[in-house]
Amino acid sequence: MAWMSDWCERDPNAWESSTGLFAAWKAWAERSGEYVGTIRRFAQALERHGITFLRKNKARGYVGLRLVGDAR
């Protein structure tokens, strides 16, 4: 997933919200001419790359990935 290498860093202690990650993906994909797809498809791709879903204080997000650079 090129987006991950451009806008993210792996960190086992990091947590990012699902909506924040998807918004960053959508912005990157639109600029790159990639198909955005649905949040469900995006979530499946994250999980295939070893990023784990976790609810944190009722918020939905993922452990193991941090947004950096242009994503913020």
C-alpha cells in the first residue's frame, strides 16, 4: 500500500481513528488518481497489512499505524 509508505509510520503503540485514517487515504488517493472505495474496503486492506482494529473509549480506530507528514 503506497499510501502507508507516503503518509504513515508503523508504531506498535500508535492509535489512529478510523475516520482520520480514511480521510487521509481518501485525500491521497484522489491526488494520486487511485480508486478511493469504501471505508469497509479500506479497513480490510489495513488488516491485510497487519494493522489491528481496536475500540478506544467508544472511538473506532487502529493500533500500529501513525499518520505523519502531509496526512496531518
